[in-house]
Amino acid sequence: MTGTETSATEYDSIVYEVPVPKVARIVVNRPDKRNAQSYRMLYELNQAFDRAAQDDEVSVIVLAAAGPDFSSGHDLKDTERMEALEEFDTVGTWCGFGCAGAEGRMAIEEELYLGLSERWRNIAKPTIAAVQGRCIAGGMQIIWPMDLIIAADDASFKINPMEMGVACAEFFHEPWELGVRKAKEMLFTADFFSAEEARQFGMVNRVVPADELQDYTLALAERISRMQLFALKLAKGAVNSAQDRMGRHDSLQVGFAYHQLSHSHNQELFGIPADPTFMKAWGRAPQ
């Protein structure tokens, strides 16, 4: 694979392209749904990441999104069952996705949210997210695994599990992205925060004008792609290892467990995994 190549027909909800040599760009492509993440979309993203990671002609991977908003989070109206997605290989070994109660729900989230996000975080090649518009909840779980995040000046971010009576998201990365104080504030309040605030917290590397986002990100990817790929892989591995030695992996497991406990608590009280009182208060009543 060399030069410029675009592949839109192989996927339903993403576009895979090589806009310049040595750079693959994966574009989330459900703008009519504000790029809400269906199970299929997440598996297609995983296939595309594998494709770029396994292509020796690609040195840098860019994650982008079509339309005005990067992501509205998980697609809560996705009706396709996990066990029906037979064309996709699972990434973990939990399985049991159709099991009743907490067992099936935890298996799905271990696979699709924690499992995929952690897998993408550990891709050996450098990855960059280009974020515009709103990026909410589950949207954070696909940009946080990227090594660098470039945000348009119109970007805004929201971490809102608390609005559903849930302790935290499945991929509990808030303390590592925002710092302890801001992580607590953003979890407790579920407020939107701006691209510039995200840069100040350390979650975003650069904030650029919205109409320059894609060009800026591509230029940065090209610059990085000129480095020796083996050295890039080793540098990334060293930094990731340092973060893990500081306790990231252990805290990730605690956050995931508390997320599941929240689901089970709400299921026992209300019959659904999220507290309907809070969902109604924030205009997200269950369908």
C-alpha cells in the first residue's frame, strides 16, 4: 500500500484512507447520527486499526470523524446484538455476550469498551486523534487511547456517566487525562469543557482553528512519519510502560468494576442499567 488510497466500500460506518504516504487515516462516518458508536462501528474501527498497524508502509495512524461533531457517545438505540456480529473476531476471551443479568452486560463492556480502548492504546505505532465539535462520553473512550489529541477551537468535551447514575465510564482514564482534581470535578458535575480547557488540563496537545484541523493533523502526522518507525515504537512503549508503572492499569480495573456495580445497582432498583430519575432530569429518559 503506497501513495493515496481510499477505501469506503469495505465498511459501513467508517472510511479508511491513506491520504499521503506512510499515514493512514480512519474516519468515523455516521454524521447523521453525530457519529454515535454502534457495536458494528467499534468493531469496524478495530479492523481498521489492525489494518494500519499491520501495514509496514504505514508509520502513523490518524483518527478523525465526519460531520460537525466528533462523537455523541454510545449509540443507545443500537439494536444489533453482539452475538449476531459473527463476521468480526472478538478481541478478548470473556464471551458469553448473550448471558442473562450482569454476566452478559459485563462481558459486552469488557469486550467492546474496556477491551477495544485498551487494545488501541497499545498499538505500537503513533496515533493521533483530530477532534471537532462535541465529543461526549463514549467519544472520549476512542480519543483517549490515541497518543496525541489535536482539537479544533470549536471542540467541547463532556464526561457524563453521573447523569445516568453511573460512577464512571468503562474505560476509566479520567485521572490520567485530566489530573485528579479536574477528573473529580468533571465527573461530579458532568459539565462540558472547552478545547482550551482540555489543553490546559493536559488532555489535548494543540488547539487549532476548526478549518485547519485536518490539514494541521495531517502535517503533524507526516512530520512524525519521517522518524524511524522502530524508534517511534520504542519511545511509545517506554512512555506507556512508565504510565502503567504509576498504577494506570490497576486504577482502570477498579473504575471498570465500579461501573459494573453501578449498572447492577440501577438494574436492581429500576430494572435498567441506568437510573431513570437522573436520565429524565437530563432529558435522556429511556426509550
